[in-house]
Amino acid sequence: MAAPEKVKGPASYFPSIEKTYGHPMEHWFALVRQQQGMKHMEIVNWLKAEHGMGHGHANAVVAFCLAPTKVP
């Protein structure tokens, strides 16, 4: 029997983000969706400044939300 495939990419950060910041991922996705007209790094910096998120976590959330094939 094959082992389950390991999660890769931005989604691999999600368990740590939920544990560290105390909110489900949908909370973060909704916040990012509200940042209309902002570029990737502007949203990353906003998450860091306004919500105390670390750079890697903020980048993972934004990358996932802005990926053209993902609809959180």
C-alpha cells in the first residue's frame, strides 16, 4: 500500500498557520480577497504589519489565494 502523498507548496504551511495564529485558513483567504487591487508583496506586507504574520506564512497564504488555478 502506497503512503499518502505529502502536501507540497503553499498548502504545506496551512497547519502551522492555523496553529500559530489561531484562525482557520478560510479566515486568512477572506482577508486576502478583501485586498482588491493590491499586488502580491503589498498583501504580504499588509498581513505582516496588520496581523503579525511571519513572511513565509504570509507569502504562502497570498500565493495560494492568487494562484490562477486555486479558488479558496
